[in-house]
Amino acid sequence: MSYSAVSVRLAMLAALVLPGVLAPQHAHAAETRTFEAGDGSYRFEYPLMFSLDHLFADGTGNVTGVKASTPANGDVLITFLGPRDAGDIQEVSERTRQSITDAFKKAIAVRPSIELKSSTMTTMLGRPAVDMVFHNGRLPFSKEDFQVKRYVFTVVGGKAYNFECIYRKDKAEQFAPACDLAVSTVKLLDPAAKAHASAEADTDEPTTNGAGGCTKLELNKRAMVVTDMTSRLLANDQSPAMIERLKKARAATMAIDERAGSKPSERDCKDMDAVAETLK
């Protein structure tokens, strides 16, 4: 069976047998959900087709952003970076666009196979921002079939922030809007205020645990881990036994979510972790 046929079969199985296993639960709005940084410093919206991206390729380590990477899609990543020292760049405007672009070009286009293709003004975090698109033709890509590396940069309160969006040229129509969505919805939060609110919630809710509490956010994170694991397993094994195993995991996840409602208990988080254990 060809690789293309396998991909088609995988897509059909996902659509017919596992509607929802591959789609993250707890959508924030129609066809989107909310990514919130582990330290509570920012959040943005992203499409349901994405899952969490971890620091390490095996799915461990801190969550660094979101992804829709598959053998068919190639690398598809959305990552928000910052805050960091803005250095001499304290203003983002048309007047400073070229100097900002030059700085990124120096850092990104380190080989002739990586070229800057555009630099335009946009808005991010309620501030003027520079939107830069690079084409990466380095192997395994080429000048004709390149990888898009897009950076949207701004400065807030003397600190630099930027998105990095990565996708293939032939997937631009599908994934460029996801980058636009993240850029247009990203918001900076106050981690200190969030920590204070979480501490108050732990005091008020006897059902929270000692490791930060089983909040709705924590339960959602655990559910996304299950979703990511099912996606990986299905990509490698479409046997009837595996499909049945993933169907059971999906049913258990949905049951826990329904039981938890808006105020999950310690048991809910533990049960969601147990579902993840069955997939290891």
C-alpha cells in the first residue's frame, strides 16, 4: 500500500470511527480553543485541528505552543515567545520596520537557502507589529517547495514578544489562517493575579488537590494530553484492536468531562490521568 493510500485510509478512519478522538475537547468557541501558558502569562486562540506541542519530540517536557504536525502535513507549529529584553528596539512602527526586519533577517536567514520574502505592518497585543515571512529552501525543502517561517514581532512595556509560525508552502492555505487567529487573539495576562486567584480557589474549594488544584483548566490540559496520545497512536496503528482501544479512551474522557462540569474534583483529574496511562 502506498504512503498516499495509507494517509487516505487514516483520514477515513479518523472521520468514520473516531469523530472527536482526534479533535480536542472543550472548544472555547466554534472550531477554536484557548491555549494558556503554563505560567499564566498569556493566552491565544487556535483551531481544533491543533494539539499541544511539548518541548521534546516524544511528547514530554513543558508545553511550548500548539502544532498540527503529521507525516502528511510536515511540521506545523505556532509558538509565542517572550517577554525578553527588547534592547535598542523600543518602538515598533513603519519608521523602525526596516531595522527590525534586518535584525530578524540576520538571525533567521543564516544560509542562502533561507530568504526574506515580505515585511509588513500589522497589529498584535493592541500595538503596531512587524509581520515577516521567510522561505526556507534548505533540504529537505527546495526553492520551489519551501517551508514558510513567519514571525510577528512587537514591543510592550519595553519587552519584546513575537509569534513564530511554521508550515509548508503547499499547506499555507490551510494553516496561515491559524497563525492569523493566534496573532489577532493573543493577550498578555498577569501571572501574579492568576496565582492569587488560584490560591483563593484552593482555599474555597475542598475538592482541589495539593498540587495546584484540579481546576477546569487543569482538567482540560489532561484531556488534551489524551487527545495528543490518541492522535499519535492512530497515526501508527489503524488495527481494529487499536481503534477499539482509542474509542474506549474517548468514551472515558467524555464521561469524566460530563461528570466534572465546571467544578472538577481531584478525582476527575486523577481519572483523566488514568485514561492517559491506558494509552502508554
